Amino acid sequence: MIDDVRKKFLGKPFNFLWSQGGDQFDWEDSMNLGFGYPAVVALTVGKKKFATMRSAWSKEKLESFVNGLAMNREYFSDMREVPKLKKATAWKAEEAAEKIDL
């Protein structure tokens, strides 16, 4: 889903990344992301600003959020700090399913 949206916005000033909850705790903390997952966040690292998608998770809602960013319709909050990214192990759906007995 994220890759489909990324392709739709090729050539626009956006980069997309996915991170598993808890792997980048310092980032999550700096943006007050303690409300649950999945969460979509837009960052302007140079300005220390972020915006959080507040609607339900779907391809259409993600496209609408990114369009809102492009048209300056989203509200940005200040980040307390810009932490460094930590190296994390790749997420594997099979391993996650085994851990929760699916």
C-alpha cells in the first residue's frame, strides 16, 4: 500500500519509510507517538516539524494525507529533538506470525 502511494507521488518532494513500532523509540517519543499503531507521520527534519495522519489507515486516506501536505493543509507540530536513526533488524511477517501463534 505504501509503495503504491509512493509511486503515485514520484517526482514530488516526498520520501517514504516504514519502521516497526519500538525500533525507533527516540523518534516515536520526540513526536508523541504513544497512541498506538499503525501511525503515519510526515517529517520536515530541517525545521524540526511533524504532522500525524489522524484518519483511519487506507490507501485512499494516505493519498489524501500526502495531498494535504503538498497543498499545505496539514497542521505541523514542533519536534522536541531530531534523534539519530538506530540500526534495526529487518521485519519478517513470518517470524511475527510465529510469535503470536497465527
